[in-house]
Amino acid sequence: MLDEFIIKRQSEFPFASGDLSKLLRDISLAAKIIHREVNKAGLVDILGVTDNTNVHGETVKKLDEFANTQLLNALQVSGKCCGIASEEEEDFVVVDNEVSKEAKYVVLFDPLDGSSNIDVNVSIGTIFSIYRRVSESGPCRLSDLLQKGAKQVAAGYIIYGSSTMMVYSTGHGVNGFTLDPSIGEFCLSHPNIRIPEFAKTYSINQGQFLLLADGLKQYINYCQETDAATGRPYSMRYIGSFVADFHRNLINGGIFIYPASTKNPEGKLRLLYECNPLAYIAEQAGGKATTGQERILDIEPLTLHQRTPIYIGSAGMVQQAEAFLNPTAE
């Protein structure tokens, strides 16, 4: 069971006091509620869009809004975090009560990654990230949230697919738990996940090929060439939900690429809500995550909704891609 596993591993947490364990359990509870609604989509009025637009100028889906509300409610009630940032919210939320003001942690999340796929029954997910605050006490400050990904004390995701899984790390490897609906509990199903160093799958929106840098075009051509020694051509698999593409590659190996392009010169995925937590998971599983130029977890964030290119997955494949992007690098 997830709760038992978290409690047994509590001594591994920095500054162990039980607060981080409680946050992880609160997130898992919110995930169960979201799972319930995802599985009823099409039977109740949860599909489609709202009348709202988020900070990115995107129309908010009903299930997006529901997931965001459930996570905010669970974390605000917990008393174990002093601040929350959501991809759906323009600014961060200060948890304004006497207990939470002295809490040690902040939580950032993407409530429902891949929400453009909600209405067509494709796998979607929740991504979360937990940091120890840098301010000593009092209300949460922006600086508590704008920390490098390397400072994360825990990160993970919940994927709502053929089964619902929670995958997370506290810096001591990666473990996956599958929700058993008959008992309403996450059960350990994927202990000590390790991503293969090489595989035969690459994930990219190849429809954007003409907008890509020359080095990346050359890498894609390399993936498509026939070469028995390296098992090429590789298979191109692209779901369009970052968390779903990442999960497949985490289990089976592969590389996911959402690069800079002439259309999105800074990339499109959000550093704090998507890239940092999944980069943390990738590294803990033996993989790698970079912008093509630098390690994702070393980026100093400047804004809550900062975007970045990302190359993430099997370490050997990410290194191959970097070699094409930086042909003169020693």
C-alpha cells in the first residue's frame, strides 16, 4: 500500500518530521478523486470546456478546472505547505492560516497534463513537485517557489490511463503504484524503476519538422535510417500528453523531445510544472533531461510560468541527440 510504503521510507526524507509524507498522501487522495471523475467522463457533465481562459490564453477544460480545485483544496487543508503554484493559476497561492504560515514546504503542480486529449479518451495525468521553502517563516514568498529543479525534495505524477498509476521519488529511486479500485488503494506494482540506457522509440511532434533546428532534423533522420547494429530505424511514438509519452519511455526506454522551434523559440512546456518534476524522476531512474544545451534541473527559474525546450528519457539517447545539436562540442 502507498501509505505504508511512504511511512516506512519516511526516514529517507530530509528533515524527516512526517510533513512530507502527509503531503504525498494528500496528493494521492486528490488523485483518487480525479481518477473517479476521469472514469465517469462521458457519463456525467465533465467533458468539454468552461467559459474561462487560463494564464496561457488557453480555454480551460471542465476536467482541468475540477482537478485544479481538488488539488488546491487538499493542499490548503493539509496545513503542511505554505504556498502552492498551479499551471492553471496566474499567481501562486499563499496558504493563509497560522499553521500553514510555518509549514516547511511548497508544492507546484500541473493539475491535468494533456488536457487537450480529455474529450477523446487518451491518457492524461497530474504532475507535481515539492520543495523545502527557502524563507525561514511567515507567509510564502515567490522566492520559495522559484527554485532550481535540483532542489526538489520530491516529485512525481499520476497517470490516468488503462489503469491509474502514481509514480514518485523522494531522491532515493523511483517507485510506481497502481490504483486498485476495488479497495481504493495505490499498491506497489513497479518497484525501483530503471529506464534503459538505449531503446528504439523516439517521441516528437514530427509535423513541426520544418520549424526545427538543423541539428535536430539530422537527429530525426538518424532515427529513421536503417542500421542493424543500432536497431534502427527507431519507432516514432507520440501521444501528445507529455506525462503519457514520458511514462511509456520511463518503463520501456526512449527519448521524448519538445524542442525550441521557430514557432516556439523558448520551447512550450513549463519548467516548474512539467519539466522539473519529470526531469527529477528521469534522473532518479538513471535517465537524463536537458534543454539540448544544459541540464534541466540546473536552470534558475525567473518566472512561475517559464517555458523551456526538453530532451528527456534514456540517457544514451539524450546524449546522442545532444551530439547532433552540438556537433563541435568536445
